[in-house]
Amino acid sequence: MEKWQRIWFSLSSTVTVTLIITFVVVALIFCGSDSRFFSTTSFDPVHDGGPKLRQLSFSVVQLQSFATASDSLAPPFLASNSSAHRSVAPKKKKGVEEGLARARGAIRREKAAWNRRNRSLTLNAPPSFIYRNPRAFHRSYLEMEKRLKVYVYEEGELPIVHDGPCKDIYTTEGRFIHEIENGATRFRTRDSKHAHVYFMPYSVTWMVKYLYKPMTYNMTPLTHFVSDYINVISTKYPFWNRSQGADHFMLACHDWGPHASRGNPDLYNRSIRVLCNANSSEGFNPQKDVSLPEIHLYDGNISPKLLSIPRQTVPRPYLAFFAGGLHGPIRPILLNNWRGKDPDLQVHEYLPKKLDYYTMMLQSKFCLCPSGHEVASPRIVEAIYAECVPVILSKNYALPFSDVLRWEAFSIQVDVEDIPRLKEILSAVPEKKYRKLIQGIRAVRQHFVLNSPAKRFDVFHMILHSVWLRRLNLKLN
Ligand SMILES: *[C@@H]1O[C@H](CO)[C@@H](O)[C@H](O)[C@H]1NC(C)=O
Ligand SMILES: *[C@@H]1O[C@H](CO)[C@@H](O)[C@H](O)[C@H]1NC(C)=O
Ligand SMILES: *[C@@H]1O[C@H](CO)[C@@H](O)[C@H](O)[C@H]1NC(C)=O
Ligand SMILES: *[C@@H]1O[C@H](CO)[C@@H](O)[C@H](O)[C@H]1NC(C)=O
Ligand SMILES: *[C@@H]1O[C@H](CO)[C@@H](O)[C@H](O)[C@H]1NC(C)=O
């Protein structure tokens, strides 16, 4: 991303204000009965005192703000017995809704059992400490496998629809589209009437490639495309109008995904937008939107160096590592403070030729993951692969899958203001806690791996599960 593109983004800071208004309007439309079955996030932006966006501010190491001690045991994963779901348009969807009601009941029972401290798990599961409520998650996952049906619109043509990038930085965009369209997925249905969610398989990355004219600063071709697409499907089928888009989803890893989604107000305000650029200050709403992990596959594959990590304790001589361009607001702070300052903290803009990026990750205890031009960083997933504890340096970033995962079990978050104290903070992590973090990383890895074809519990399934959770929050009367 170029500097001028950021300028475009900064123009959109008024979005915050728009969003506040939006929340009020949406709440009114939903007759004030907007208490949800799930709170899909740990940082719930909607408060009793009136809808508003809360700024995320990360505190030092292990984030009290992110999870209190009891949080892992009584997370906001499923709100207690609430009959007041988000309600929309009075049109029947009986079979589908009955199935969802049963799923809600089953998940709620598991959630309650865990909260009563019944720790027996139904699945042969990885260590439960990486989950907010392991029983609720596993039940929800199984219910998803049993029931979830996705209708993928067939409208639209190559190259922008039905395809997406499958290598480089926006990999997750193309891989998801391919998997849901062509993979051996049990989730796709051709029977549009019995779907739970409707997917619009266009690629924002390809829109930028084929529709955007470089240096024009003009993104209207993208918003027009999205707007036209929704006009077509909402005229041809009854589904969009029935829910005003609330049971529809789009997915984009490109930084401009949020902007493209402005092409239709209902898409922006009501649909599930699955985005890498999950910036809660730029309209990302964790209650209905999904944070998509960014995974950088240079030639379409994970580097062989990260594929299998030696299980024995190999020496990690460096305390922390970062190498990357001076993009965005946070990296200059990091580089100004630490570049060339301390041999324990390997902080580089460009890595010297003699050093190898992934080898450096494998030789470091902590991998620094500052936001760049967008909040997401592919380093987070690379660090998980490298068993190098990710240190999240970001603001307003809704972390992927944080409605089910306890990020504090496998990463560390450091407030941007504390970057000058980075060495002190990381050195102070006790050995015992470090070992536990590594254990967490090993347990969580499967949720961040891209497989082709997809495998249970991998990143494809976790993305779908996030969509499923948001669909559970929606009740079509
Ligand atoms: C839970 O929901 C059921 C069915 O809607 C209702 O009968 C029951 O009273 C509710 N329980 C609580 C504690 O709200
Ligand atoms: C704990 O949960 C398991 C699995 O659902 C169940 O079989 C068992 O009876 C529960 N134990 C208690 C003490 O409630
Ligand atoms: C959905 O609503 C739009 C706008 O009101 C309308 O033009 C369109 O015909 C409707 N679609 C269907 C299938 O009725
Ligand atoms: C969201 O909805 C509000 C109210 O309908 C509308 O004014 C606003 O433009 C919408 N947002 C976007 C980005 O379309
Ligand atoms: C997130 O959004 C805010 C508000 O527009 C912006 O100031 C900030 O730079 C964004 N973060 C990133 C990393 O782009």
C-alpha cells in the first residue's frame, strides 16, 4: 500500500461518527430488542447507556482489559437465556430457524455446564485453556458441522467474482472463495431456500486489480461494483430483501475491503463483513463483522522452514525480532526506539542480506507484530507457525476468532505507548509463563493453518464458525 492510499483512509475517520448514528438507527429499527444471544466479542461495543464504539486500549503484558481472571471461565460467549434476538422482516424460514433454535439450546447447555465448573469435554480436544469456554465452542463447532448451509451466489463473472488471490499477502481472500466454491465442502448448498447464510463471492483484491485506475484516488469503481452486485441478487432472489442483507456475507482481505462494502448501506450496516482490516475505529463492528486472519504465502505455500518446528528446546538467542517497512503509524515508533539499539532486540527495516527472515523468527523468543497500513499483520500467523510468541502492537484491532480464543493464552499485547519499555516488559515474562504461552501456540496453530482441501478446525472452518456465530445471533421471524 502506498502513502496516498492511507490518505484516503484518514478521510474516513468520520466513519466513527457515522457509526454511532448507525448503531442508534439500527437499534431503533430492531424495536429496541437488540440484546443478543451471543456477545460475539470480548469487547462489546454496544452498551446499555446507548450504542457507542469503545476504543480498545491494550494494557501491558497479558492484558487485564482483554480478559479478567474469570473471563476464561465465564466469557461472554453466549448470553444467558435471551429470547430477544435481533429480529427482522416477517417472513417464514421455519426449518432453518428451528434448527438454529436447537443449536442455540445445545450450546447454551454446554456453556452453562462449563460455568458450573463441569470440565468434562465432549471432544478429544487440545488444551482447553486456549478457549474462552471450551464446551460451548466445541458444541457450537459440532452444531455448525451438522447444520450450517451456505448458499453461494452464482451471479457474476471471472475474474472478479468466483476467484481471488491465492498467494501473497491477501491469500485468505482467494483461498476461502475457492474452498467454498470448489472444495469438497459439506457446507455449500444449491438449495437457496434452505440456506442459513448467503455468500457473495466477489474479490476486492481483484476489483482493485481490474477496476481501479492507479493514482486516481478514486474508489467509486469498487463501490459501484458492490452496489450493482447487490442490485442484481436482490432483484432476482427474495433473500436479500427478506433480511435486509443481515444473513448475507462478503469476505475481503484487501485493505480496501471496508471501503468496497460502502457500496450498499445495508451491506455495510447489517451484513456480516469478513475483513482482514478489522479496524474498530473504521467501521468494523465486532458484533456482526468477522476478523479475518492475514496469511502471507509467498508462492502459495507455507515456507518449509515453518512447516515443522523442532520439538526439542532449540536455542532462541534473541529476545525479540521484527523486520519490515515503515508503514502506518506504529512501526516508526518501534523502529525509532529499537532499530540498532540492542542486540537482544533484532529490529530492522530491511533485513541484512546475510540474515534470513524465518530463521530469525525461529531464533527469537518473541516476534513483534506491529500494525502497518492496516491493522492486521501476517506476522501474527507466521509467529504462531514459528512458535515465536506474537507480541501484538496495534490499536483498534479486533483480533481474529477472539470470540472463542483467549489470545492472552498464546500471545502478548503491549500498549503502543509502552514500546520504549519493550525490553523490560518482555524480559519480565517468567520462564514458566513463557512455556505456557508456547504450549498455547502449539494448541492454537491448527486454527490458523490453510489446508487444501480444508480440514476440520483449520482456518477455513474457523472463519465459517465465526460467520455461524453471527448467524446464530440473528433470528428471522
Ligand atoms: C428462558 O427461556 C424460556 C423459553 O423462552 C423461558 O420459559 C424461561 O422462563 C427463560 N428463563 C429465564 C431464566 O429467563
Ligand atoms: C458433566 O458433563 C458431562 C457431559 O455433558 C455429563 O455427562 C456429566 O453428568 C456432568 N457432570 C455433572 C456433575 O454435572
Ligand atoms: C427488493 O427490494 C428492491 C428495492 O425495494 C426492489 O427493487 C426489488 O424488486 C426487491 N426484490 C424482490 C425480489 O422483490
Ligand atoms: C448505514 O445506515 C445509515 C442509516 O440508514 C446510513 O445513513 C449510512 O449511510 C449507512 N452507512 C453506510 C456506510 O452506508
Ligand atoms: C484505524 O482507524 C483509525 C481511525 O480511522 C486510524 O487512525 C488508524 O490509523 C487505523 N489503523 C491502522 C493501522 O490503519
